[in-house]
Amino acid sequence: MPDQIPEKISSMAALEAKAKVESYQYPPKPLAGLDADIRVTYTGVCATDIHMIDNDWGLSRYPLVPGHEVVGHVIAVGSDVSDLRVGDVVGLGAQAQACGECENCQAGIDNLCPHRKFTYFENTVDETGVHVHHGGFSTHLRTDSRYLFKIPEGYEEKYVGPLMCGGLTVAAPLYEYAGESWNLKDRRIGIVGIGGLGHMAIQFAAKMGAETFAVSRGTGKRSFCEALGATGFIDSSSPADMDAHAGKLHYLLFCISGGIIDINHYVGLMRPYGTLHFVGVPEKVDNFSLMPLMFNRLTLSSSPIGSSSQMRAMLKFAAKYDVRPIIEEFTHKTANEAIQKIRDGTIRFRAVLKNDLL
Ligand SMILES: [Zn+2]
Ligand SMILES: [Zn+2]
């Protein structure tokens, strides 16, 4: 059988909010000049997929095919595609399009384009406004080639998915902080939350040369964090340990999704001019108080994913320095098991689905 996009794409979809995903078929949109077709090999499952399945943010439309950490092989390209070829291994992240023309796009911050389209959040991503853009819980995708990123040769495909959303999300602010050099030498970076995002953030920060501190409740994850490259460990549940590290950090990256973060609890760790930066989505950030920030000249900030150029830089860096997510493998057909483990908080550390729908 020729490797071409089928008339009906097979997928796993949630048909209503909070439902389990089940088999679902949909036709691809017509191939536009800048589109490419990919055969999906792997898809990561991100906490955001669960929020979208559950319609936690009121953005979801059903049937909803999740998956925005997609890896695949290019099997066809539109007539205007010049930089991708059939056979290329590519990744698609949370963003599927931007306008390319606005001030933000022109400035290279296309992840902040007011007309950006996320991979399946808005559902209609094509120019007709009719066809639905679905996620990577599918056998194939037809999508804007400009948001398909070539994967460096030699980087194992099954590890790519978690880089496409989670990896980019943690690496982009660290790159911005490090500057063009990607060098965090002589910087002390703290990573709060050692889960799906945090375990990648430790690797990126450490491999960029930072003195990297894992910040976690209890000491159970200490040796694990050291193995990832952390040079220090701060037990956030220990007042003595927090005191011992007071005024130490230049930058603190919050990688916690869900739960309540008491921001004031962490401010004492910061050096003057330090930055507390959020990338995970906690349920709530609590106990915000201006004075401790002001009197230490601290910055509080946050960021969503990263730009296209940061994506390319991140993939190159991950391949060169072997930043690799720790994954648990499932398949598209067993996606519900992966979803349940993420709901239960028992996943180590990112779930990846291998496409077995073909
Ligand atoms: Zn995500
Ligand atoms: Zn734009």
C-alpha cells in the first residue's frame, strides 16, 4: 500500500467532556500549498491534553482528538513547501500556525502572535475555516509545514514528543535568560517541581552550565535529581533547608502543574534582581505579596511554549547534549491507560503513545 494520507484518518477522540478516548475517523482537509502530510509514529501526552479533554478552560470542542507532542514522517508535501522532503522525521508541538505578518511574528516571537492557532485548541486551523485540525492521537495529520520541525538525525523518535511541548516550554525561558550563548555558567538556577516538566528543566539548566538546584518537598528525589545533573537540592518542606539556601538563586523556574503554589514561600531563596518564572499551570498561585518582591528587586514572570526559532534551538541542543525525557510507553489504542496514570499522578515522567492504529 502506498504511504499516503487515507480518505479517513483513524484516531482516538473524546466525544464529550471527561470521556475516555475512543476510535474516531475523520477526513483530512484539502492539501494547501504550504501543507505537509505526516504519518504519526509517536505522540506524547501532556497535562494540557487532560485539561482539554475535560474542557477545564472552556475551549474544547468535540469530538476532540488530543495530542500536541507529535512525531511523524513526512509522506507528502504541498506545492509551495521547499524545506521539507518526503521521509523527513518531524515534530509538531502545541502551535500549528501563526499569521507570519504581525509585529510579533516579524520580531520572531510567533508563539505570541495574536492570530496563532494551537494544534487542536481552536479546531479550525485551515484557511477555509471549515476543516477541523486534530491532534496526534491520529494515524496521520495534514498540517501547515511551517510548524513541522525537523528532528536532528540520531535523536531517537520515541523521546521527541515530550520535547515538542514540555521541552520547549522549559527550555525557552532558560535560553532567554542565558542569552545567545546558551551559557548559564556562574548562574544558580532552581527548578521547583520534579515531574514531567521539571525533570527536563534540570537537564537543560545543568547542560547549559548552571549550578542547578532541584527544589522539592522531602528528600526522596535527591539522588534522582543528581543523576539528571542537579548539583544541589533544596527540601522545600524543611525550614532549615530553606534558610540555608536563602538569597542564593538567580532564577527559579516553577514547573508545577496543578495544586496551589505559595509564592511567598520561595521568595526568600532569591538573590536581588532574581527572577521567579512560571511555566507549569498550577491551579492557583497563592499568597502573592508585592513587598518581598519589591525590596529584593525581583521579577515575577511566565511564558507559554516558545517561538519557532527557540524550538529549532532546543531540538539542536537536546540532540547535541542528549537531553532526554524519561518516558513510559503506551500505544494509541491504550491511550486511556496513559491518561488515567496522568490523572492519578503516577506517570514516570512523560507518557508517550506509539501509533498502533495503522
Ligand atoms: Zn503541552
Ligand atoms: Zn502573527
